[in-house]
Amino acid sequence: MKNNQKLITLKTPAEIEIMRQANKIVAETLIFLRSKMVPGVTTWQLDNWVEDIAAERGAQPAFKGYHGFPNSLCVSLNEQVVHGIPSRKVVLKEGDIVSVDFGVLYKGFYGDAAITHAVGEVEEKTRKLLKVTEESLYKGIEKALVGNRVNDISKAVQIHVEQYGFSVVRQFVGHGIGSQLHEGPEIPNYSVGGQSPRLLPGMVLAIEPMVNLGTYEVKVLKDGWTVETCDRSPSAHFEHSVAITEDGPVILSESV
């Protein structure tokens, strides 16, 4: 989602527990969607399902109405990177890759996670893109340690991605999360110059590598939301919400 630089907030253990509950709803929703992303299903139907699940769990979809976003689920196919708008006209087919990004507001705190799913059989290079992107997320999480800096996460993601010849999107980044959907700090997926924020206990970060099979250049389409690769190469996106603790990173959305 679109992000401006925000204040960094530290959460109490009780607040992190609420965020774990919020992210459990998100994670279970994404697990459900995995079984539903099959040929013949529209992205509009996926959006309807997540709205129903959120309502059943007493949660509010985080994205609907956020800066005017019209739906509850971001669904991005193939060359689309993030922020795809669900549509009755978009029907999943064999060979598609589908990124679904979902968030909820629950008891005053947000949960946020994303996966990219292959519909049936896809090309080997595309399957490798998904594998490497998900691996890069966990490489970043490994560096989400007290005393490290944001750039340690960024560097770990970038190194893993680029050693396979893929490219990291630069125009969109991860973010802090808490009582606001987007808080500080920003979490780039590539190493940047200067001194990045130090990681402290109580931070919760939405770490979300966005990785392209081709070049890193992307563009926003005329709908004002959907982002796609400029060279129309496939793109993958994985995201977890992660709490920084003295005992190491805790993946709040881990059941994804």
C-alpha cells in the first residue's frame, strides 16, 4: 500500500498479542484463498470471500476505503506487482500467478500479509521467481534482530534476490504496522545509503519483498492503484508482519 514516512511506535506485549490475533485472521484467510485460486474463479469472488471471513471473525478489512482503495483484497496477476483491484471481468486461468495481499483491523490493531500463488502449472522460471521471493522474505526476517538496523533486512533481501538474477522493486517498500496500517519505519527491499533506523523491542514490521523476473522498473496504471512491471515480466510478492523482541523476530502471521 502507499506509504508516507510515519512515526515509529513501540508496542507492549499485550498489544503485540492483539496483533498476533489480527494476523491469525489474515493468515487463515490467505490459507483459505490458496484452495480457491483455481481456473474459472474471478478476482471479485476472492474479494467477496475475504470480506465474509473478516466479518465472521469480528474484524474490519484494512484496505477497503484506505486512501480510496475500493476493495478489501489486493489481487495482482502475472506482471502486476501490487494493489490490483478485484474485478468481475478478471478470471483466473491455468498458468497465472496471483498475488493476494490482505489486512484487517482487529481490536484497534492491524494485521497484514501477502502470498503469491501459482494457478496450476507455470513456467519453471516463474516457479523459481516465487520460491526465491518467499525465501528472500525469510532472509530479511532473520536479520530482524534487536540492535540491527532496517538496512540489514533490506540488504539480506536484495542479496538473495539478485544472486538468482531477479530484481527488487524500489518504488514500493515495507513498513511499520500497529494501530495504524502504515507506520514508520519504511522497509526497503534493497540497500540504501545513510544510517537506517535501529531495531528496538516492540517494533512490528510488515516486511514484504516485491520481486520481478525482469527489470525493477514499475508503473502505476490509469486506475491509480494497480502497479505493473514496465517490461511486463512476472512479479511476485510475499509479506509477513513481524514483531521485534529480545528473543528474536516473531512472525505474527506465521501460519501463512
